[in-house]
Amino acid sequence: MACAIACNNCATECLNEDDIKMLAKCIQLDRQCSVVCFGAANLMSIGGEHASHLCAECAEICSACAQECEKHAAMGMEHCRECAKACRECAEACSVMIS
């Protein structure tokens, strides 16, 4: 859930930046990552038998989102740094879930 919230926050903050077009991929990945993280958390909370499949996808999207956010974090965007950190942690947790 922390990753989904961080991604939603990052997307919102990206929309407040001067060069939104440069952040389009970041915003799209933030939104996708948030949706998958919420979905994975919901499916796990009900003991869904297919949760491991969604967790695998979640780990993949989280890694892609973290990679994109790290590019912008290197340019000083703190919200992207925080999002990348949350995404890396979530990807790691999801990887453990599917092992």
C-alpha cells in the first residue's frame, strides 16, 4: 500500500512540475504501478489463489517505475526519489512473495 500511495503522490507532484511532457512516462508508470499495487494488496488480503501471479507483475512494474523515477530523482525531484525507494522495496517484497 505504501508503494501505491507513493506512486499516486509522485504522479500528482509530477503534474505540478514545469516540464510535464518530460515526465509523461514517469506519470504513466506511477499510475500503472499504483493500480497494480492496490490490486495485489487487495487480492492478497482475501487470500486469492492467483495472488502470486499478480505479485510477479507488481514486482516487474515496480522495478520499471523505480528505474524511471530514479532518472528524475537524479535531477533533484524529491518526490521521484521517494517513489523510487518505495517501488524498490515493494518489488523486493513481491519477489519474496512469489519465491
